[in-house]
Amino acid sequence: MRKKVTVVGAGNVGANCALRIAGKSLADVVLVDVVEGVPQGKGLDLLESGPVEGYDVSITGANDYAPTANSDVVVITAGLARKPGMSRDDLLIANYEVVKSAAEQSVKYSPNAILVLVTNPLDAMCWTALKATNLPKARVIGMAGVLDTARFRTFIAQELNVSMASVSALVLGGHGDTMVPLVRLTSVSGIPLTELLDAATIDRLVDRARNGGAEIVKYLKTGSAYYAPSAAAIEMVESILLDKKKVLPCAAYLEGEYGINGLYVGVPVKLGAGGIEKIYQVKLLPDEQAALAKSAVSVQELIDILKPRIGS
Ligand SMILES: NC(=O)c1ccc[n+]([C@@H]2O[C@H](COP(=O)([O-])OP(=O)(O)OC[C@H]3O[C@@H](n4cnc5c(N)ncnc54)[C@H](O)[C@@H]3O)[C@@H](O)[C@H]2O)c1
């Protein structure tokens, strides 16, 4: 049986997710978007790349969820970008409505699917999808840490002029300014980063990774990053579909792990056919634990805004 993935939101991230799924021949893809014609047009364009690229997966587009039935994985990238005059809270509420409906509709047609959330603000949108669907927490997962870690690894590899594949790193925490890179566990083929670079250089690279999204937005001016984000989301999807059991930093619903309760925060997890099959609890140093707790507070602030809405 072929696997099936629905990608909700046929914008920059969504279309590139579809492209990567097809390129790896991972699954048939259904793109869903509210804009008439866009998912259909992008789906057909991607399908027509098949003979050249050598893939045989089916890629279709739709404005409703019936064609998404029986998907194995649903990637939710649908959402609005911040417009002039819109506060972060306005964006939060707008995307809350989008993600709530996307998650509900997806699960109505694919009750066994695993949801991978991409829409920002990421940790709050994961919470929204979990609460809206009542799915087991193992099946609602957020993409942020793989991207944040990829950015950190890129900058380290550039600095040391070594292969990116040799750099291993781990970033915890909420997606955004409060993410927590675990420098002490970052290495180049096992050599601790702290033996290769001085503290000031490491701080500069951490800072750049932390602001990696903003750096791209500044260049693009009218949108945000999508090549690396789609690559990160599809690494997760691949690990689920092929039951690879990769250990990746993902936004997971915590119930006591790391002293955090009832929130989505980025932590290392094992991703396989069951979704999150294990949450790894790394022993943190006091300053790392404090940084993670601070990151959780900023996620909690958004959840406090959303809480009165759930069920409404
Ligand atoms: N988690 C991360 O690390 C990460 C990284 C990059 C982008 N993002 C987020 O991903 C989201 C998408 O980014 P993008 O660059 O693709 O934006 P985009 O504007 O290119 O695409 C968003 C798409 O969502 C569609 N959409 C809006 N409401 C919808 C609805 N109700 N149902 C279905 N589709 C709907 C829009 O029509 C649009 O095509 C944004 O929220 C962005 O902030 C997150």
C-alpha cells in the first residue's frame, strides 16, 4: 500500500513539502488550500515533474478535505503571515482559527493520521491541534527544533570549514528567541565544540541560529524561510512513514518532563510509525534548565490567551 500525506496550506512551505515528499517518493500527496486553483495548479505542476525527476507518486490539490481521506500523515502549514497593523496576538488568534479547523477537518477524514504542525506560533499551534482533535499526544508533533538545529549546524560547519554532516547539535525549548541550544552536547564527529571554538565565537553562532528566521525575513522582505523549514518537516515525515526511529528535536506535549506540564516545548524525541515513541529527558545543568523554564513561560503566555477559546 502506498502511503498518503496531506499538506494543508499550499504556500511556500507547503508546496516545498510536497516537492520533497515526491522527490523522495515517500507518499502520494494531497495539497489543500483555501485559495481556489492554487493547490490544484501547484499539484499538477509538481505531478508533471515526475517523468523528468523519475517519481511516480500522485500529487493532487483540493479546496476541501474529502480527497485527503485516509492520510497517514497531515502536515499543517496553513496560516496567515503578520500584516501591517496586526499584533502578535492578532496573528495568534487568526492562526488559531485556521489550525483548529485544519486539524479538525483533517482528523475527520483521517482518524489515524499523525499531525505534523509547522504554522507559527508553532508551540501554541501544536497545543491548538491537540486540544481541537483530542488525538493522543504522540500523534501531534511540531517542527521547529530540526530547523533551529540545522541552522546552528550550518553556522558551525561554516565557521570550522568542515562538512555539515559532521556537526551534531541539539536545540531545546520553544521556537523563537528563547530557544535553548545545548552547546555542551554539540560536537564535530564527537569532538566537543567547546574544544574547537572559543566562548565568544560560540555565542555569536548561537545568536545567529536564534535569529536565523529573522535573518531570512530581512532578505526576503515579503515572506519567511521555506526551503530549510520544508526540509526539516520532511525529515520528520520520513522518519514516521519509514519508521526510521530517528531521534530529533521536536515540539512535544510535556506532562512533567523537564518540569513542564501541559505545554508544547522542543525536546529530543524518537519519531517512528507511532509518532513520538519516546521523549528523551537529558540531564540539564542549572543554567540550561533555567533557560528552558524561561522558554516555557513564553509558550505559556500564548496558551493563556488561547485557553478561553478552546471549545468555543
Ligand atoms: N515552525 C517553523 O519552524 C516554521 C518555519 C517556516 C514557516 N513557518 C510557518 O509556516 C506557515 C506557512 O508559511 P509559508 O511561508 O508557507 O506561508 P505562505 O503564506 O506562503 O502559505 C500559507 C498558505 O496557507 C493558506 N491558508 C490560509 N488559511 C488557510 C486555511 N484556512 N486552510 C488552508 N490553507 C490556508 C494560504 O492561502 C497560503 O497558501 C506560517 O505560519 C509560517 O510562520 C514555521
